[in-house]
Amino acid sequence: MPAKEALIEVKNMTMAYGDFILQKNLTFTVDKGSIFTIMGESGCGKSTLLRTLTGLKQPATGNILFRGIDFWGSSHKKRVDLLQQCGVLYQSGALWSSMSIGENVALPLQQFTTLSRDEINDLVEIKLALVGLKGFSDYLPSAISGGMRKRAGLARAIALDPEILFFDEPSAGLDPISSRMLDDLILELRDSLGATIVIVTHELPSIFALADDSVFLDSESRTMLTTGNPKVLATESDSIKVRQFLSRSTSSPIGKTKTNNEK
Ligand SMILES: Nc1ncnc2c1ncn2[C@@H]1O[C@H](COP(=O)(O)OP(=O)(O)OP(=O)(O)O)[C@@H](O)[C@H]1O
Ligand SMILES: [Mg+2]
């Protein structure tokens, strides 16, 4: 196996809305080429962490390093450069409803590249084919299914061939089969693009199918309880909360329970 290389390092970070401290002392590393999940109960701050990692929200304290470069300590121009290497699918999905699927995918290419209209059209077709939406370029988002809209969102997120992809609950609201297909697609994208993927999800099948690594945010203590491979954490974590979270379903690798050092 290739040596691990840190792509994103979060160091002692606190996130807050005004005086309300949402999460404190967050410290974890996302390795290059890994699939990293952000886990935790509803409202613990997963989407806020994703927004903080993608430059939409500044941490109250602490640092985020991209390949050793301090993101928030950098100039605006440097931050924009770094963000152009990232593709994001936010929780709300947010395709423009009045624009066709193809126009939605073309948007970042028009905004951030100097490619001609024909070149952009070719790339849009390639990206749509990659997510299994060949031939749907002219459809409006309202004319395709929820699973197809998620895949269109993925096509837009990968439009600029990003090095890092961020997905917030990509399979929320999908039936188990569509959700499984989306997981397969995410694995394929990681392999074909060589991308690093940070994904918010609380779907256990997705967590176990995808994640090499993770962080678990706790709403009660307002900090992370652990970081590591969820398959290992499911049985080995010192925290009973983490083990319980990861063994809600019989399809998960439920194993021995611990009695010592419970958190
Ligand atoms: N813009 C905001 N201003 C103030 N508080 C906010 C804002 N956005 C989120 N919050 C609060 O921060 C907390 C965490 O929200 P966040 O959306 O990050 O949680 P989450 O873990 O993604 O939840 P879910 O699993 O439901 O998506 C919530 O209590 C929410 O009310
Ligand atoms: Mg959320």
C-alpha cells in the first residue's frame, strides 16, 4: 500500500455561531485518495463542518491545512485557487430548477475556465455519461427522478476534475437500491478521478461500503469522540456511543462489546 499522505489537516478547530460553540477541539487528518466520512447525530454540526472545510464559514479558532497550507491564513486569491481544486455537493443538492441538467453541469466550466462553448458541451456530455446520465442533458431537474438529480449534482461537482470532493448526505431520501448505486458511483469516481472524498452520511450501509476513515461528532459534549476506520471503530472504539451508532443495523459488523473505559 502507498504511504499515507495528509491532504487536509484540521488542527484544534472550534466552530461557533456567534456565542454558541457548536464543536470544539476538532483534530483529524484526511489522507490523499481516501474516502473520509463525517458522522454523528442530527444537528451535531456535520454540515457546518463541511461548510467550514469548503471555505464558506470561518472557524472560530484553530486551523485547516490543505497540503500543509493554512487555508484561512492565506490570501483571498490563494483561497480561491485552493477551492477550485474542490467539488462540492451540498445537503440541499441545489440544482438550478430553471436550467437544464446540461446547463447546470456547464456552469462551473463557464465560470472558472476559458473553454469554448463546444469544448464545454463535450465535457458536459462526458461528465453526464460518467454518472450514468448520457442523453439527459436537455432535461429540467423537475423532469428526472431524485436519484438522477443526485447524480446530476455529482456531475456538476466533478465538472472541474477536482482533487477533493465533498458530499453532504448524497443518499438522503433515496431508496436502498438507488442509494447503493450512488455508493458504487462514488467508489468509481474515486478510482477514475483519483480524488479524495469527504462525505457526510449517517447511512450505515454507505459508511461501511465507502469509508476508509472517519470522524464522529458528538452533540452532547460538543466535540469529536473519535477518528478512524468505521469498520474498526464499530467494535474497537472506546466510546459506547460510537459503537452504538455504528451497530444500529444487522448488516453492520456488530461484534464484541466493551465494558471498560466507556464514554
Ligand atoms: N447559519 C446558522 N446560524 C445559526 N445556527 C446555525 C446555522 N446553521 C446551523 N446552525 C445550528 O448549528 C447546529 C448544527 O447544524 P448542522 O446543519 O451543521 O448539523 P448537521 O449535523 O448537519 O444536522 P443534520 O444531520 O440534520 O443535517 C444546529 O443546531 C443548527 O441549528
Ligand atoms: Mg446536515
